[in-house]
Amino acid sequence: MDYKIDVPNRVKRYIKKIKDKHLKKSIVEAIYEDIPHNPNKGISKIGDLVGIYTWAVNYQGTTYRIAYTFENESLILIVLVGPHENFYQALKRTVGH
């Protein structure tokens, strides 16, 4: 089953600011192709981030993370995109924990 993807404006702005075309392409492919086709491949978080999944995109030795959650049976909400460094602190601020 393929899911629909909801990408908030703050995530769209972050992606738009990425200057490296190859990195931008990798992240966009992960959001619109990889995650909808196989969302359970992402890593399910525990503790205060329960209900959130993360997807890793590796590019030139740096890991970027995409955080998402299932809104319902057919919709995935992309919560945050960014480099792994300080990603989880920003994620906790974003989701209000």
C-alpha cells in the first residue's frame, strides 16, 4: 500500500534551502518514493518520541534524518528533516516534548 505524504511548509523551506542538488534529490526521493512505498522500514522511536519513525539518508559521509508519523491508514506526515547532529533535540522541540 502506498501512502500519501503531507509535507509542512517548514520542511519544504528547509529542503528548498539545500544548495547541493544531489543531496536535495536524495532527500526528495526518500520522502516521495521510498517512505510511501515502505514506511515500516524506518526506525520506530521509543520513550518520549514514541509514534515517530526516522529514515536515514547518507550523503558524502553525513547522515541526514527524516522524521515522520502516521496520521491515519493512508497519510504520513513528515515532521522534520535535517542532519543527524542535534536532530533529536530539534525533533523534541518540534513535537513539543
